[in-house]
Amino acid sequence: MFGVRVDAAAKLEQAAALWSLDPSDATEVVLAACNALVAGLDTPSLRMLAAGSIRELRGSGHQIAEVLQAASEELAIDYPPPGSMVGREAAVRAMAARLLNGDVSPRELTTWAHRKFGHELPLAEPLAVLDDVYDTLPYTDDSVDDVDADVRAVAVAIVDRSADARPAEPP
């Protein structure tokens, strides 16, 4: 059961990071909060977040930010300030983790990173470059499988780098 809780907390953390990048729709955050409750996590702010009507919470960034901040403190998960560099990097790590979990494809990840950050965010730069590589595949000897493997390797490096920066979990 502990692993399910950790996974639910990680998914809420990822949803929060992605929401901090684009606070126009809190649907994913609300759903992640609901899943965290089902997994056995329970805090007052998490309940508020899960109880929020998705329709009511769309576009109400200030309310979500306050409740997310409180829930993240109660659950000891990271919640980057919206619009911050830390938040941008957390969003890249969240999407890289989603690739490794099979939730997005390699091409979806590179396209997302390139559209969101261009070649301006160092952590996302290798993904933007690989998005360009996908575009030039018809003119090279590389295959989609080759580039997909490169994207996965970059995603592993991004996720491993974030794991190295965190304190070890208790046994």
C-alpha cells in the first residue's frame, strides 16, 4: 500500500508542476488529488482540492495555487511557484517521467518541450534538438526507433538527475 501512496503523491506532484506551467485548467490536478485520496493519502487541503468542481476550478488559478501550496506542505511534495524557473524544470521532469511510465510517446514529449520552451531552457534543450531530428528523419539514415531510443535516454537522464537532487527515502 505504501508504494501506491508514493505513486499517487508523485502523480499529484507531476500534475502540480504541469499546472504551474499552464494554470488555465486544473482538471488534472483535481483528478490527481482524487486518486491520491483513493490511494489512502488524506489531508485537509487534499480533500479541498479533490472536492473542487473541475468546472469551478478552471481558470481560478489563485484559489488552486493556495490549496495546492497547502496540500504540498501537508504531503511533503514539491510544488514550484507558477511561472518560475524551478516550475519550468519541474514540468520537464514531470513530462519525462510520464514518458517513462508510458503515458506519452517520445515524439509527444519532444514536441511538447520544443513548443513550450523552444531552445531556451537548458534542461529541455536536448528534447527540443531531438524534436528537430524527428523533423529531418526523411533526409537521414536514422529511424524513428533510433530517435525514440535517444529520447528515452534523455528522459532517463532528466528523471535520474532530479532523483539525485532529492534526499533518499526512508527504508
